[in-house]
Amino acid sequence: MKTSLNPSTRTVGHRNCGLMFNFVDEKRPKRYSSRKELKMLACKFAQKNLPVENAAQFLLAVERFKSQGRLQDVEILMSAYHEVLKECVEQDKLHSHDTLY
């Protein structure tokens, strides 16, 4: 997928329908997947963008956001991703604080 940054930017999308998310250029199609489709998409997203130890936490966050209402797929994925990253940063701060004392 070509983007403004690089023609080979990694993307995430639905294989069956060909819908791709371009997170670089903010082109986010409105898509409301079934739970099964979103779980498969979230697994691929986590595999490409998160360490293995954070994948389960990410998938739980995706499930929680999906249960809250009619959010678009991209909103669910990005919200869950930011939540996991925020928790990772907080854990890193705690670990670095523990090593200081």
C-alpha cells in the first residue's frame, strides 16, 4: 500500500474484502466488523505491532471496546493499542523506580 511516507508501509486489514487501514495518512475507512472478524484483525495487528507479552492484554482491551458500543474497527484498535502502550510505559516507570532504591 502506498502512503505519503513510504510505498512499503506496513498495513493491517481484512484479507477477504481487501479493506486496508492506512494509519500513516489518516485514511480510516468506516468499518464495523463482527466480533470474529475484529478478533482476527486484532491478532494480526498485535502480531505486527506489539511484543508477545502484551498481545493478550491488547486482545482483552479490543473485546472491551467492542462491547461498549458501535465504535469503528480503527477506533477500537487504536484505543486498545494506546491503552496497552500507556500501561507498558507505566510499568517501565515502576521498574526503573524500583531499581533506583
